[in-house]
Amino acid sequence: MFNCRRKSNGLCLSIFIVAAICSLSVSVKAQSETIDSTVVTDTNLVVAAPPTSVIASEYKYDDAEALELSWVPSIDDQLVDGLVLAYRVYRATNGGELEMIEELTPGNNNFTDHDLSGDSSYSYVVAAVTVSGEYSSNATAAISPEREWLNYEKKWLFLIALFITSAIMYFIRTARKKKLFVRKIAGLEAIDDAVGRATEMGRSILFIPGIQDMDDVQTLAGLTILGRIAGTIAEYDTKLFMPVSRSLVMTAARETIKASFQTAGRPDKYHDDIVTYVTDEQFGYVAHVDGIMVREKPATVFLLGAFFAESLILAETGNSIGAIQIAGTARPAQLPFFIAACDFTLIGEELFAASAYLSDEPRALGSLKGQDVGKALAMFVILIGVLATTIASAWHVEAMQTVVDTLSSVFSTK
Amino acid sequence: MKRQIPLFITFFVGTLLILSVFIPPMETLGEDFTLFFDIIAVFAFFLGGGNLVRVHVTKLMKRKPDWGFSIVTLVGFAFILAAGLFKIGNPGDIASSVTAEGSWFQESFNYILNPLQSTMYALLAFFVASASYRAFRAKNREATILLVAAFIILLGRTPFGMALTAWIPESFSIFQIPNLAIWIMNSPNLAGQRAIMIGIGLGVVSMSLRLILGIERTYLGDDRA
Amino acid sequence: MEHFAIWVAAFLTMGIFSFLYKDNAWYKLCEAIFVGISAGYWFVTLFWDNIYGKFWVGKGDDSMLYIGAFLGLLMLMRLVPKIGWISRWPLAFIVGATAGFYLINYFSSNVMRQVEDTIMPLLGPDYSAGAYDIIGNIVIAVGTFSGLVYFFFSKEHKGAFGATAKVGIFFLMITFGASFGYTVMSRMSLLIGRLDFLFGDWLGMIK
Amino acid sequence: MSTRLKEMLVVAVMTVFFVIMYWGKVDGWMTGFQFSFGLSMTVVALIVVSLLVILYLTLQGKMIGRRVVFLYVGISVTLPFFMSLSQQIKISPEVQTLYDGIAELPPGSVVLSAFDYDPPSAPELQPMAESFFRYCFNNDLKVIVIGLWPQGPQQANMAIEKVMLDESIAAKNLQYGIDYVNLGFQTGNEFVIQRMGSDFKSMFPTDYSGTPYDELPLVKNVKNFSNIDYGFNFSAGYPGTVEWVQVAVDRYGLKMGAGNTAVQAPQCYPYIRSGQLIGILGGMNGAAEFELLTGTVGKGTKFMLSQSFAHMIVIAFIIIGNVAYFRGGRKRKL
């Protein structure tokens, strides 16, 4: 059972004895399902050393609501499996009575106590539990959780985000002075044609801003694009209709269209019935929009925003009535369907870039250039990181390992 | 003024939420925001629901085509509100849960909403097939690649696909279709997903900044209107 | 009653399916029922969860709740034409909060996290990776890199840059193909579920 | 005969058929069809032949319409319900990993299962849930159910009810509150998970039917994730596995596996690679494999034949579509 060839036969023997007692005690445990500290029988009193060096310390970067507790596990827990059944953590608030707040499995040596208040002080006792009873440590010194005002753990997130937002803002400023180059995006080039075609055919335009509410950035992206094209629609005097699935989106879309019509000099064309609320229910909304599509037969359909499973139902129905369809979403799972069933698709980032691109406003275009700085940074880090970590792990080059460690500490989000 | 105050609110709230991530006492702000949002959304429903009723009543009054169906919508709407808000048709007293078994509200969900939802969802099966038939053609190199990847996954996830390449010896097992499907999922698919995700992340950053700085502001309507 | 309910469910199920043939009165009826019932259903759920659940049952003393309610009331000002513009305030609040919240959120999970995950030894730790894994790792690194090139806005896709962007597109296409394949599988299961209801639960034809 | 009349006729015939079948079910004289092996093979052959005819027509330049495609999808999913054919199911590594992860849990382990789906996604996830409960109850694992989707806990109850009918499980006489608990639904998406990290009770003051948290023996001593041995998430979207991994796994170190709809599954593969998820069940295929591993035959296995047929039909139509395309292309060149 034990390999006792070393010198420390004495230790081995004692372990053996304790283990024997322990196995007896386990059978006792099996009989009495719950851990009951009062079960003490003469033959198998199981004594365990209490946990030592129990320290309560400040939990970093919180709002004065947590403390960290650490201890050295009972020596018996370390030596013999199954002797210590659990650790119980007791807490006394403002010098009051101890109450049990947590029971942990053996082998644990730390615990974080949340839900505390900065106004009180706390002291803790940790007890090792065996079948025979509890063996408690000394109480820790009383301590109050403190509030930290800045989370230094997130400094890198802050600095990199700051770098990229600064880059975007820098280009927004520069763009006002000189025109920046932005490449063509296929779907966007087609928008004007699509609006024009609807006008020529004397048919309407359907705009769908996705099925999420205003608390999704994709919906906001959809609405900003709507803001850019509603003006053209008003100028061409084409009929626009927009069933939506959220009340707030309805309100915001009305404001957007009203403003665009105003800017285009056609405020008379605006009326509230352009935007109608249908239902919040995903498929209820789709059932209605599908019906409307086959009955109204719009010449052009815009699907720009957050889409889920309904993407293909809408896009296929739109396709079956022969509409020109321009779609865009940042949900990777739905992109293939838009690509299959629509004429043009804005892929992920392009959806967010679209409104800037369409506006032709220098400041908005500048922000696209700023985004590219972020991409360049990501590409650079990936390149360096992959090379460095490959070299470091394959040939154990110290310097490369340093690079890798630095990078992973900077980009770590855990 | 009508536009200045909202622009300031957007700027202020946006900046506050960005900073809150780095300041522990403000960490729960994001959570509070979702709470606000949920409550505002309920209030906003009065606008949406009101619009729904108005649209259908107008359709009915003006005897527009299909006005008969508007009656159905209005009756359904009224019925479910009565059953849900006033707990009409609930077994037990007013304190019992609105979703209690046997309540009109819950039964409407089970036998009306659920079949409608599920069937609408199931229509996708048909559309997936017709879209594949019509659109998935090896028109150019890109389309061919898409087609091949889809083909392998489709085959790889069925016992038939497994049987098809089971003869390939174990040392080349990667070329068995199911393994190939998994490899595609884990490698090239992952790479594409990542590129899209990083792009989206940066797109959101830039878009959010434009909103916070007031460069995009059509959603706030026009000063004159 | 039970017989009636299951027939209703079957009637609605087939009504929706009839849309595949063409738009018809049966479908229109189902659509009308769907819109009316579901709009109300959502409101009822929202009401009990967010208004009753939070103001009455939950921690009613939370001042945060009242700020939310206040903003909600401002939203309703829209119904009063003269001061309708006040409703832009809660809207501005929502847009600001959404923008701020997602800026950092997306940046951290979509940018930082993905970059961090892509940094990995191509040959595995201490050459431990097999040939297929090595190829896989290289593919991931190359694919992510070239995919990003495709999304570049401020440079024309020409020359070496254009070629890399082209490789990027290939990777995107594989991703789309893979998503498509998986989705077909999922959608077919939904149809199976529905037909199981019709032929199994309703008509009892499936053994 | 006008189209309208034909349509009415079809509806009338179908109605008569339905009424007879339903009557048969209620009266008990109809207990289901099963094609013999020969008939099954004949049906398969007929489908293949008709597809070949379509292929031939396409080569002749006659394209078929959408409705024909729809019809084929309907047929290819329905007919296999009645066929007596069997197919071999191969276990994929991620399902094996998942099973191994659950199999190593000792009896008495506390398992948290989050039900984040609604009835429309049930065809894929319900079979998983059933075989999961079946495994847990047979192996004396204690199950706590929660849901971040409103209808999730109800789906869990349905699965539990069904599993309880099994003889082996009924014999165990499992007690609600001691062996399993359904804590119900809570709004708040990932914030619920975050709060559960410090205190379950604050998010679930009562269970599904209103019993206070502290009166449920199983959860009375469960404070947070540190008291949970294993987590399993059934997910059909947001909030779902991604959120569970980001919060419960990354922050609180929960050991977790997941069952996803086939659409969701690809997005979770990176988590398996990084070890954040211990295995995954993807779609009906995953459900069937899990059923095979746990030694039960449920709807996952039963409907896999329909699934395979449907895939084949889609593949066939992609091929026909491409044939049409290349044929058309050649014509243009000439």
C-alpha cells in the first residue's frame, strides 16, 4: 500500500495509522450522511491540526465590499487524504459573535468574502472539520474593506483604448483640413442606385433596422445609415415604409427620418405612418414583415442592424419578390445568408463604417482612418506575438519569452 | 437648445460609462443602465402598443383591404392583455402567478404563440434549401470556396458523410470528412471569425465615439421640427 | 378542451406552412393572431418582470429605479405634441449609455481578447504539436492577419496588400461556408420538431 | 378546373385525412405506421430517381421552381419518420470529452444546469436535456436548474417529467428539493451570472413554484459557484454559453460543458480549444451521440435519419443548381 523504503519509516508508519483511522471514519461518514460534529465515539476520535497563519487582507480594486482570506491548510489535510472533511469560515462583524459564512472543500487555502461594507470591521476564524469535530484557528485581526478609486489591473485596457480613441479623434480633426482616402465599399456604392430603381419602378422602399432594441449598437448603426439615405429618398419622392419590432426604435426612427426629410427640404413628405410598431416578438414580427413584403412588393429592401435567425426568412422572401436587397449585420452567424440571398452585404465592421462613408462628412470619414490604426496595431501585435512565442517555446530564447510575457500581460483580459 | 441638451446628455452619459469600467465604486453603472433601460422600454411600449392599436383601428374605420384581419389582431391584443394584466382566466386567486399552469395566459402561449413561433422558425428549413439551390453556385473562386466548405460541413455532420470516407487509413484520418469538418471549424473558420470580431470591435469603438462626440446625431431629430 | 387546443395548434402550424405555397387568407389570419397576441404577451411579461417585479416585489426603495421611471415618463411626453421634444432626453441617455457601455465592452472582448488568443506558439509548446495542429495554428495566424487586411479602409486593395486582402476574403468565405453548413443542420432539426408535432403529437402516426 | 377549386379540393381531402387519423389516435386503433425495410428502400429509390429526373430536366434547360424544392424538403424530412432503416453514429471528440467530464463526477456531486432556450429551439436541445437528466439521476448527481430565458425552466420541468417515467429512475424515488431543484427564471442576462458569483440566493430568493431558497435542502448550503461541482448550459443564443464562459468559467472557475443548437456551436469551438469548455453537444447530431454514450435511445437518435435525408436533399439541390449554372454558362459562350 505504501512504499516505505526511505529512512522515514516512522513517518510512514504514522501515516499508515492515521490512514487506517481515517478509513474507519469514512465508513462512519457513510452511515451518517451529514457532517455532524457531535458524533464522537471512543474508538475513532479524529483529531486534526487547525489551519494556521490565517490572514484577512484587502481585496484589490473593489468598492469596499470584499476581503480576501488566506490560510495554510491543516497539516493533516496535506498529509492524509480524507481526514479533513471541510473547512468552515466564520466571521465576526464589529467584534460581535462568530457566524459560519462558508463551507469549503478540503485543500482550499483561500476565500473571498463579498457583500461586506466599508463601515464595519470583520475578523475571521477558519476551522478544519473532521468527523469528530471542528478545530479552529486563531481569529484574525479585525479589518475593514477599503475602497479603491482606480482599478490598476485594467490599466492596459485603459491605455490601449485611449491610444485607439486618440487615433480616431486625431484623424477626425485632421480630416477637417485635408481629404483622406477611403476605399470603396461595394454595397454602399449600390445604395443610390437601389433608391433610384425604386423610384423608376414607382414602387416603395422597405427599411428593416434589425430586431434588437436601442441598447444594441447595431441598431444604432442601422438608424444612422437610415439618416443618411432618408434624405435621398425624400428628394426622389419615393415611398418609404419601416415596420419595427421595438417601441423605442420606432420613436428614434421617426426622429431620424423627420430630421433627414427636413434637411433635404421636404418636411411635408414626412408622416408618422412611415414607421410602425409591429410586435417585440421575433417571429411575430417576421410573419408580419413577410406578409407585407409579398403584398406591397417593395423594389428595394434594406436589412441593416442586428439580425438573428430571421435573416434568411426575410432575405429569401425579399428575393422571391425580386427586390434589390442591401443587407448588413455584425452577427457572423447570419452573414452567410445575407451573402446568399442579398445583392450586397456589409460584412461586420463595414456596417459601422457605412454611415460615416455615406455621410461624406470629413470628420466621420476620419474616424474610419482611426479604426485602421487599431487594426494595424492588432496585426502588428499578432505578428510579433506569434513569432516571439513560437521562437521562445521552440528554442527557449530568453529575450523572446520576455516579449511574450509582456504582450500577454498587456493584452490579458482575464 | 432642443438639440444641445440631448447632445450633452449623450456625451456625459457615454463618457461616464466608459470611465466606470476603471473606477471600482462606479463599476455597477453598466448594470444600473440595463435596469433603466428595461424600465424605459416598458414605458415606451405605451407608444408602440398605442401605435399598433391606432394603425389597425384606422385600417378598420377606413375599410382598407384586409380590414377584417385587423379585428383579429385587436381582439387578440385585448384578450392577452386582459388575461395577463388582470389575470382573467387564472386558476386560483389574483395573487397566483400569471404563468400558472392552466391560466388563459399560459395556455395561449402553449397552444397559440408557441406553435406559431416554432413554425415560423421551421420555415427556415425550406428557405435554407431554396437559397442553397439558387445562390450557392461556383460563380467565382470565392463562391467556390464557400460552397466547398459548406459541403464538407454538411456531409461531415451526418452518418452518411462518415461512411463515405471511412476507407481512408487511420494515418491520414484528417482527410476523413468528419475530421476535416472539425478541422475547418477549429482552424480556418476560427481565423475568419476572429478577423470579423476584431473588425467589429474597432467598428463599434469608432461608431460609439462618433455618437458620443455628436458627429452622428440624426436620431435626435431636427431642431426645427 | 385538450382536443380543441391541439387542433388550434395544428391549425396555426399549417396556416404558417401554407405561406410556402403562396400568401393566402389562412396565413393572413395566422399573422393577425400572431401579431396581436405576441405584442400583448411581451408587454405583459415586461410589466410583471420590470414594473411589478422591481417596484413592488423587489427592492422598491432603490432610488435608481425611480430615475428609470422618470426617464420613462419623459419618453411619454411624446404624446403631448408641444413638449414632445423632451422625449429626446431619454433617447439621448440611452444612446449615450449604449455607446459608452459597448465601446469598452467590445474593445475588451472583441479586440484585446481575440488578439491575446491568437498569440500562440505555432509549433505548440516545446514542439509538442502534431503536423495537423501546426498547419492549423499557421492557418489561424495567417487567416486572422489577412482577414484584418481585408477590412482596411484607408488603403486601396492593390499589389501585395491586395493579394493579402484576397487571401483574407478566402478565409471569410470558409467561415461563411462553415456557418452555413452548421445552420442548415440546425434549421432542419426545427422542421423535424414541427413535423413531429403534426404527425406524432397531433395525429399519432409516428410509432 | 380552376386553381381555386383545386386548392379547395386539396384542403378538403387533407381535412378528411386529419380527422380520420385523429379519430384513430383517440379511439386507439391507430398506433403508428412503420414501413418495412423493403418499402423503405423503395421510397428512398423513388426519391433518388425523381431527383435524377430533375437533374435531367435541368440539363435540358428546364429549371424547377422554389415550390418543388420546398416539397422535396418536406418529403425528405417526413418520410424517414416511418422508415425502418438504421445508421451508424460515430462519436466526435468534443462529445466524448463532454461525456468523460460528466462521467468522472462522483455520486452526490452538485450539478448546475442553465436552461437558456425556448420552445422553438426545443427539437435540438430537448433530447439533450432529457438524456442529461437521465444520466444525472441514474448516477445520483444532484441537479439545480435555473434559466436565463423565460421559458427555460419550463422546458426543464418537461424534460424532468419525461425522465421520471423511466423505470430505473422512478425506482429511485427522487425527491424534489433534495435530489433536484428548479430555481426558475431571472431577468438580467449575464448580470445574473455575475451576481450568482457572490450569492445564488440574491438572484433566486424562491424556486420555480415559490418555495423560499432556504427551505430547499439541496440549495440551502449552496452559496455560490464554489459549491457547484459542474455546470451545464443548454443554449440557443443570447444569453447563453458565451456569457456563461465569460463570467462563470473565466471569473469564478466553474467547470462547464454545454449543449448548443447547431447554429450556436461553431461560436463555442474556440472555448473548447482553450479549455474553457469541457466538451460540447452541437445540434441534433450531438444529441444523438450523447444518447449513444449514455446508453439511451431518444428523439435525437430517432430523428437523425430525417436529418441525414434533409442534408442529402440540400446537397442534391446545390449540385442541381450548379449543373444549371454551368450549363447556362456554356450556352453563353457558344
